[in-house]
Amino acid sequence: MDSSNKKNLMLMVPMLHQGGFERVCVKTARLLQDIYNVHILIFTSRDMHYDVSGIDVIDIDVPAKDGKLNKVINIFKRVNRVRKVKRDLGIDYSYSFGSSANYVNSLSGVGECLLTGLRGQIDLENPSQIKLFTQKSTRVLSCSKDIVRQLSENYGYDKSLCIYNPVDVEDLTARAAEPISDFPFKGQDVKVISCMGRDDYQKGTWHLVKAFYLAQKENDKLRLMILGDGTWENYRSLVDGLGIADKVAFMGAKKNPFPYLKASDLYVCPSNHEGFPNAVLEAMALGKPVISTDCKTGPREILLSDEAYQNLGDSIGLKTIDKPVCGDYGILVPNVDEVENFDPTYITPEEEMMGSQIGSLISDQELLSKYAERSFERAKDFSPEKYKENFIRILNSL
């Protein structure tokens, strides 16, 4: 299609370092380039992590700053620069990812169809921001059904639409085939549990470390591999205190983490908050069995069938489960505390349940294989093709 006949779509994200919604932003741009003139607008190009070759990226060069006054000044700068870009490019649709981008997008409208994206539970915990987004947006797009429900129940907003994040099974499979030389447990007769996420309280990784400690007491062949950005200093002290430093590897951020996930035996998501956990779906696309907390939001929508998800919502709403649930596509365990605790002597009931499920599943080869097969099949339900169709349908409806 001639670019002059295409409508102009701006995707706005603060930066392209690493993280779930940044990845979705880039994927959205690539999927829609044949239909729209796509531009990605970022606030800073520092520490760019993602491959954006062939995509028009606009850097307004207003990076984050410390201090309340500087933050206010930054908002004005960003809004003014974004508004000018929207006018200069004749933007028809603007879609922002994450609360800081949503804020700027909401305040810089020039009459385009303005879409804000709610990507996680924490986005819903600021009523003033939610009020702004719902008032200024043509539509609020949510990455899970639970977020749509919360907007309706808690804010009386009924114009939100759910669009699940895409996962490209074929692409992930190809990337996972790349050779790696630093797999931490290479050549050992062990079972490796993997987890991917930055060193952040939302990811709840200290809960997994303690759960792993309990599981490995019953099975000396277990190992834990953690992939993600951060210093992990508190965690290194924790594993030392638990006496499992030789069984836990902190791999840091990897540009291509998928060969490491592929080489593991089980994926565990210990988050206390999510939006829609991309890493869970990516592990499933690689045929990894999954155990996840029943955190807000996303895991139950992935690991349960539609019927089981509806039944659970009807019975407990948005509350978390109080005991493990073996879903059609993976195992849910009760949600975990969001207050970091690196005391090696303090173990919670939720950590005990997580550890018990890890130990039981990793020791049951038949069940492990069953969940591996179902994981792979489930991941196909979130294909890029379906995401693209849904996104175009939403834009056309505006």
C-alpha cells in the first residue's frame, strides 16, 4: 500500500531498554507497518535494547530526572514536544504504553483517536491517573480481562477493551536454537528451574528463592537460574544464608534469553503484580511447564481454560486463590506478599506451597511432559496474527 494512502499511527513508550511493554510496542510496530505509517516515539534513546531497524523512531530527548520540580518541568517539555510531533506528522491514532507515556499522551491530544494502554495492576492503583486516562482517551486498551473488569467495577468505566499481548512461537523457537556457551549447569545431571524478570519487588523473586530452597531439600538435583537486569546483591546474601549459593545462578540480562529458557525444565513466575506476563507465555511457547502465582493480573487467564477462568472469577472475583489449582495449561499457586524479605529464616505459607508444587511437578515426569505439551499449544492462542487482527479491528471501530 502506498504510504500516502495509509493512516498515521504513533506508538509512544518512554524508552526501549528492556521490559514487557517495550517488547510489545516494537512487535506492534512491525506487525502494523504494512497497514499504517507507524512511528515509535520515545522520551530518550539511552540504553536502547531492542532492535528497531526499519522502524521510524522519534526521540524527543527528555529523559527522566530526579526531584519533584524537575518531574513537573519534564511533563511540560514532553507534552509540548509530543504535541508538535503529532501535528507535524498528522497523526490519526496515538497509542501509549505504560503510565508515564499514558500521561503525556493524554495531555498532548490534537484531535486524533487517542488510546492509552493499561499494562499492569499498579497502573490501577492511582485513581487520579485513571480518571485522566479515561476522560482523555478515545478508548483504554487493557492487556487482561481482569483489568477491564476492575475499570468497570472500581471506576465505572465501561469503554475499555482487552487485547492480549502477542507471542510469536516460530520466532522464539528460532531464537532459542542459538548456541550459548555460559549455561551455568552445563553437563550436570540436574533439573533446572528458570525465572525471568528484573530485580524488582513486583517480580517477587525472593519468594521463588525460598520456595526453591524448600524443594531442593527433598531433591538435590534441583537448580535455579534467574535471568534479568539488576545487581541482585540482596539475593546473593539470601542464597548464602540459605546455603544454596552453588545451586542458584544469577545470569543478568541477556539480549537473547530464550536459549537459556529452552535449556531449563520448568518455568516459575513468582510475581506479586503483573499486567500480562509476557515471560510466562514465552516460556510456554518454548514448551516449558509453568507454575505461577495467581497475582493480579494475567496468569489465571493464561493457565486456566476460559470456562475455568470464568468459574474462578464467579466464585472469588479478583481475590487470589488460597490453595494451588492445577489448570489445563499450568499450575496456579496463591499470590505472594509484595514486601521484600531477605531473612533466610522467614518462610511464608505461600512459599511453602510454591516449593511443594515445584518439588511435586519436577518429580513427576508424566505430568511434566503433559504440561510441556499443553504449554506449547496454549501459546499458539496468542499468535501475532490474532493480535494484529484484533488491533486493526479496534482501530477500524473508532
